[in-house]
Amino acid sequence: MLSGQLLLKLYVNRNLKNKLTENEFLKQKELEKQLEDQKKLVDEMKRKAEQGLTQRQGEMLELEIESWLRAQFPLDTIEEIKKGARGADCLQIVNTREKHNCGTIYYESKRTKDFQQGWIEKFKADMREKGATIGILVTEAFPKDMERMGQREGVWICSFEEFKGLCFVLRETVITMDKHCFFTGE
């Protein structure tokens, strides 16, 4: 039979061991929670960084379109639509040596992986609001049934490279339409 002191010592040791195990368990759970919180924070920071990068890339495309239009059509007025303002990216007011404002071409750029059908309706509403003659959506992503430049519901859809040729053709179309309206009185 064990003496009372020995029993007390065993009891205290076992309780101490249980307390250490309990403390270690709680400490481990606390560290796991901190690790999980840090992972969530890293994921959120990655998402925000990617979103910021995509935004900057989109802004660069907008600026490139405006710059290219200004260089190619020095008689035209290229109006930037300020960031945060309602509407597309820029408006090209077509001018000739004979006439100011033959019509307008409205540009919207999208630099995303997937084409969204809703872009067209929003862009058409923006065009109506601005009174634009023609709308061009410059994008890296096309509708599934479109491989290259084309028209969808009255909006031209093209890549940046296609935009460079398309804007010349559509600008001439605006000038021709304006002359036709002048001569026919329509």
C-alpha cells in the first residue's frame, strides 16, 4: 500500500501533466487559429493586388486607345471620360477641315478573361446618353461565338490590333453619313 504522501505526489503530478497537456492543446489551437487568420489575410491581399493590377492594365489600355486616336486623327477631339464618371472610356468627335462634329465614336475597353453579355446593353445605354453615332468595344475577350472583330446588337467588338484599322473605316463612315445627311436633308 502506498503512503498518503506518495499518493498525493502522484495525484499532483497527474494533474500537473493534465494541465500541461491542456495548456499545450490550447496553445496549439491558438497557433492554428492565428495561422488560419494569416492565410485568409494573405488570400485577401493577393485578391486585392490582382484586382489592382487588372485595373491598372485596363487603365493602360484606355490611355493607349486615347493616345493612338490623338496621333492618328489630329483634327478630331478625343474626350477622356474621367475615371469614376458614368460612361465609357473616351469619345471621339470626328472633325474635318470643312466641318466640326460630323459625328461621334464612343470607345469602351475591357481587359478581362471572359466576355460579359451585359457589357453590350450598358455600353448601348452610355452611347444613347452621349448621343454617339457609333460604339466600339475594344476587348481581349470575345463572345463565345465570335473569333474576331464583328458587330453585335449595334456595337462593334474588336481587339486592340483590330481597333487600329476599324477606327479608320468607321471614322470615314461617320463622315460619309454626315455628308449624305447634309445633301439629302435627312
